[in-house]
Amino acid sequence: MKILSAVSDDNYYVKMALAWAYAEAFTFAPEFMTNFLEQVQDKFVRNQTITKACQSFRTRDQTKAVIKKLRLK
């Protein structure tokens, strides 16, 4: 996550790749990723991460309920 969080690029595909990687990480470390997601300031990456994690069948319902509250408006 340290390496991924250092990436700063406005390209759509780079941001989407970050969101997918973060969403996949929710499967393996939901508590860590919830705390990590709070630090993500890029609105697009953060909201797409939440969307992708919530669409995954591997993310638990309890985790989905918590991360939906972290969506930026």
C-alpha cells in the first residue's frame, strides 16, 4: 500500500487501477484497508474503491456498511 499510495497521476486508468487494487485488498485485510481508505484524499479513487469493494461478493456485509460511510461527496 505504501508504494501504491505514492502514485499520483490524473490519468483515468491509473486511478481506476489504484481503486481496483485497494478494493481487492479489502478481501484480505478489511480493518487495515478501512483505516487506509480514510487517508485517501483523491475523491475519485476513494469513491471507486468503495464502489468496487461493495460490488465484490468477497467483501463482508459488515465491512460494506462501514466503508459506505467513508464516501466523499
